[in-house]
Amino acid sequence: MSDAELLAGYVDAWWSSVQDFVRLLDGLGPDDWSRPTDLPGWDVKAIAAHTAHLESLLAGGPHEEADIGDPPHVTSPMGQFTEIGVVTRRDTEPAAIVEEIRQRTAERHAALTADPPTDGAAPAPGVFGAIGWNMRTLLRNRPLDVWMHEQDIRRAIGRPGGLDTPGAQHTADYLVETFGYVLGKRVSPPAGTTAVLAVEGSAPVAVEVGEDGRGRPLPAVPDEPAVRLDMDRETFILLAGGRRTPGADAVRISGDADLGQRIVDHLATTP
């Protein structure tokens, strides 16, 4: 697949996720905006404000600055940056935030359609390029971010859904790829350890820990790995996104139960 085709697929997944996100926001009631989410310190409005901030920047909007104070949930430079949009829109009406997302994403989609990106290694624009991201990283991360936040809001308001959309497929497949890193670098079992992650709706991933401690993909799923984890998509997203602990029976562990639980405990890979 060429870079142009790959990036076009990311743009399509992002645009589809944006439409789903805006539809969800359009259907919120007055009380929904202040409901707490799984993200510490953020309610539903904060998630929408954060999304508006990023999409505004990507569409060519002005750089924003704000004194975010010292909130306990902000623990990193990235957290300080993402808090800016929340602070600058604190007094903005929800309807205006939704309209900003709608307009800014439409502008960006029109620009990406008129002049499609063709080089994944090209630097990402603005602050995203400044932190070392290229276009491939940026365009791949945007549908994940938007869709994950749609799910954050759905859980907060008790309105499940959206688990079979293009954004859902993109996000699950993307996060499944981190399994080798989780096994090798976070869990660090002995060299030769094999593990399989089977998430409903995505292709199973099998990895083996090498002598260097890295978890490398296996060409085929072994019949008897040291451990195998089976779960549905929502359970995996909750774990990989570090959102909340799923129900006790949500993950089926076959093989080494202790190793399997250690993997489950270290699956979170999103910031």
C-alpha cells in the first residue's frame, strides 16, 4: 500500500469518527455536559473542549495560551498542553463548542481532500511536528483520539454504542499492535515466552520474547502459547486506554494465569 493510500484511509477513519462524535454531542441534554468521565478531572464538556482545541489548531487556528493552574490530574507536559483547550473554553456554551468542532473539522477535511497528503514521513504541522510527529503518526492518531473520547462520553452518560464503526476498528487494530511492547518491555517474562492476544473483531496477535527482551510478532498463532488472552472489543479498549477495570470475567486467560493477569494489568498504552 502506498503512503497516499495509507494516509487517505486514516483521513477517512478520522472523518467518520468526527461525524459520530458530533452526532453524539448534538444529542446531549443540559445535564450531560457536567457528568464526570473516566478521565481524571474532566467532565463531558472538558472532553469536547479539548477536541475543539486540537481540531482548531490542525485547521490552522491560532495558538492558544492559558494559565492552567496546578490541577492534580495534570502530571505531564502533554497533560499541560491538553488542558489549555479546557481552560480557554471553560466559559463557552456547549453549543458553541460543538459548532467549533463542526466548522474546524469541515475546514480541515476540505483541505485534506483538496490536497491529499502523500508522504507519511513529512513533518506534521505546528506543535505536532515540534514534538517529533510526522504525518503518518498525526493522521493515525486523530481517529483514535476522537473515537476514544466518543466512548468516554458514552460511558459517562450511559449511552453505549459505536463499537462497530470505522473509528472503532481503526482504534482497536492500532492498539492491538502494542501487544509486543506490553509483553516484552512492561511485563518482561523470560526469553522464549509466547503470548496471544485475541480481541473480538481484530486479527489475533501472537508474539514471542526474544533474547533482547523485545516482544516480536510470530508469523502464525501457536496452538499452545504460554498464555492467551481473549476479550471483546470494549473490554480491550477499557484496558488499553487505561480507562477503568472491566468486570471480573471480561478477560478469558488460558495457560499461565499469573502471566496473563500481569499482562492485563499492563495493557494501558494511551496517554
